Amino acid sequence: MAKGTYKPTSGTDRTATFQLKSGVAVYGDFAGTESSRDERNSDPATSNTVLSGDLAGDDNRGGDDHCRNSYPTGREML
């Protein structure tokens, strides 16, 4: 998966989720020039690939902006 922030919808549907298949791994932080997974940036301190539920894009502004986020499914990846 290329570097960037990905949301489960381009709209405001709070029930939208990422549908990940069991047993399939998701790897991020590819620039597009790598020929293997080991060449990607896998340093968590500089990682730039995010699966986000912040539909309004305003969670970094402080306050209680969670009313415009995707609903938790109870199956979040840790």
C-alpha cells in the first residue's frame, strides 16, 4: 500500500469500514520504487500509511471531534 491516509469512504457514512480478509497481511509505506517488501520504510516513528476512521479529517484540531468518525466495529487491528 502506498504512503498516505486511507479512509473507508469518501463521504460521511459512519458505518463504512475497511473489509480485510482473515489471514491476509497489509503492508504500508511503499514509495513505489521498491522491488520487495523489505525495501519499504517500516520504521513506526516515520511511518506514513494510515487506515483512518476520521471521516471529517479534523481529529488533529483538538476537542471532541469524534462524532464524525467511523463507528468502531470491535475488530480493530492493534
